[in-house]
Amino acid sequence: MKIRYQRNPSFRLAGFSASGLTQLYLVAALMFLGGVLGASAGNVYLRANDASGSSSVTGSTNWNPTGVPVAGNTYYTTNTSGVGLLMRTPTGLRNDIFLGDALVLCTNLNNDTLTIKGDQGSVLTVSNLIMAGGSVANGASSANAATTNTLAGFINVVAGSRFNPTSAGRAIVVVAAITNGVSPITCANPGAVWMLGTNYGFTGKMVANAGCTLRITNQFNLGGNPAAFTADQLLLDNGVLQVTNNVSLNDANRG
């Protein structure tokens, strides 16, 4: 295991192939989530992967039932059979707000779940982002330029999920607060994930691997103190922890 800690004082925030049983479990989990999110909410599902240049953040045609995201509905990145699909954000310099009551990112074994495609400095705000095994990726701009873009709002982690910058030079700035969750978050692949939210309610493991740089400004960006000592609560598996402030990692149970 290769572990490096890097302190960088200069900081500026920038603007299934599955078995039938597995799919059955996933569908059951989605039905449970639908019940938790409220009996009055409508459940809306993707029909297919978002095509290049299209986006279901603001678009209507790829949702089932058809329609742009609106309050009162919960949106899932699966089809009605529980197969995980790909959702893209709009291209260009954007400041988008997802208007549904919740966006549930579900496992997509063949791709990422939500891919950010905006130009440098774009922002996506999701007031209730539920990470249920899915991922948020930086897919570069439509011109394939490396970008640093921001995810804002609030996150609830209900199953192991990940942030994927996908390539060196790309970054995801997560200012969204992770308000709940005990499942792990993995920051995977080269590039950077700037974990800047106040994440007291999250007590899952934080993992950086495959050359990913995890950037923080204080201990609480990593989450709250777990209930019991966990030796690998913060795990750097060929990843980098980059600190942009004087930080003490002194939680009693964070290994």
C-alpha cells in the first residue's frame, strides 16, 4: 500500500451484468427507499442512458413518466427493472438546481451514475442526493477539457458509493454536506476530490485509491467520529491526502 500525505497551503475554491437475484435485491431496495421518502411522492425512473449532449437534470424525454424534474417526485438512476443507468449534467458553463424532491444514484456496473459535463466552474445543486451505491464523476467539458466543478446541497449515503474525477487535472468540489450514512465513500482514479462539506452526520469510511487526491480543510470534512474504533476509517490505498490548513486528525475512533 502506497500512502502519501501532502500539505498544500495554497487553496482557492473554484466556482449488470448482474444475476437475477442481485437485480431482485436492488428492486426491493428501491421500493424500500420509495417508501422511506414518502408515500405521497411519485417515483420516476430513467428510460436509458443519457446520450452525449443531453441531460436529465433539466430535460424531460428520458424520464419515465416523461417530464422535467419537479418537486413532489423522487428520481432514480435506474429503469423500472432496477438496471442502473447513466445521467449527465448539461454542457456549457452552468449553475443548475435539480428540482425533484430527491435524486437517488443507484449502482451502474458499466459506467458512472451521474457525470458532470459542465465547463470550468459549473455548479450542480441537489437538495437531497441519496447515494445508494452510485457514483458522481467528472466527465470533462463537451470539448473534453479538464474542469473543476462543484456539487452543492445535501447528501445521504445509504450504500457504498464513490466520487470519480476520472483523470488527472479534473476535480470534483463537494461542498454538499453529507448529513447521514455509515457506508463507505471511495474517491477513485487520478484527479482530485475536494471534500469541503461539514459532514458530522457521516461516519462511514473515507477511501482514496488509484492515484486520487483527497483534499480537505478540516477534520470534519472526513465525517464524524465513528461509534467504535476503526483502524481503516481513513484509508489511503495509493491515494493522497492533501490538507490546505492546519488540521489535527484526533478523533478517538478514527484510525
